[in-house]
Amino acid sequence: MSIEQTFVAVFVASLLGFGGLGSLPVLRGQLSAAGLMPDQLLLSSLAVGNISPGPNGLYLIAVGYFVDGYWGAAAATVALLLPPLLVLLLDKLRASLIHLRRFRSALRSLGLAVVALLATSSGSLAWTAAHTVLGASMLVAGTVLLLFRVPPLVGVVLAVGVGLLVGL
């Protein structure tokens, strides 16, 4: 994947994703179309993004790095920063259209579509991660922690601890 393709993939994913991991399904499709193995790449990038301080969407920079090294990370950073600037312009348009019932319905439908895409992509990533006993047990443990609303930092610390114990 060239740096230009990395830029476009991250830009489109960032533009169409609505915060956090909303860009995940779009980026997964972009990486698949480029002939890369998206699940393993995204799992590694999500791991780096989750242990890094900042918003959840920063995993996109790790994707750029894993695909094209430092230049890929730089391209992904620029691509990640452009859509929020466009949103500032589009917010003015949204403010003038929000009173229209059809516009509100379109926004609601778009939100439901993003949830559906995120659910299917998350299922695929979970299936990829759970091919080992350790991966499956970590998946179950993470799901339980989420259901009981345990702070994410606790989950990350536990995952690091298990990783260190298994690696010894």
C-alpha cells in the first residue's frame, strides 16, 4: 500500500467514522480492498491505540505506521486531522437543516447504519482474536469487564499483567 493509498484510506475512514471506533468498519474494508490482512493489522493497531493516551481514534495512526512506517504514520496523522476541520464547516450547514424532519431522519438512519457496521466488524475481530485459548479467555474477560463497567485502565493493566505472565 502506497503512502497516498494509506492517506486516502485513513481520510475516508476518519471522514465517515463518527468518533472512536466508528471508523473501524470503513477502514477494514479499505485495507481488505488493498490486499492486506485487515483483522490482524487492526487488532495490533487497536492494542497500540488503546494503551496510548488520547482519543480512541488514534489507532488510525498506528495503522499508518504498520502499513508504511514513519511516513505512513505522518500521512495518517494528516488524514486524521482534516475531517474535524471539515466538520466545523459542515456544522453550519447542519444547523440550518436540523429543523427539517427528513434531515433528522437521515441522521438517525446513518447512526443506525454505523452501529450495524461496527457490530459486524467487531464480531470479525473477536473471531480473529479468539483463535487461541488465551485469546478466547481474554475476549470473555474483556466482555465481562465491559458489562460490569470496569474502567478501561483496569482492563488494560490486567491484559498487560496476563501478557507478562504468559510471556515469562
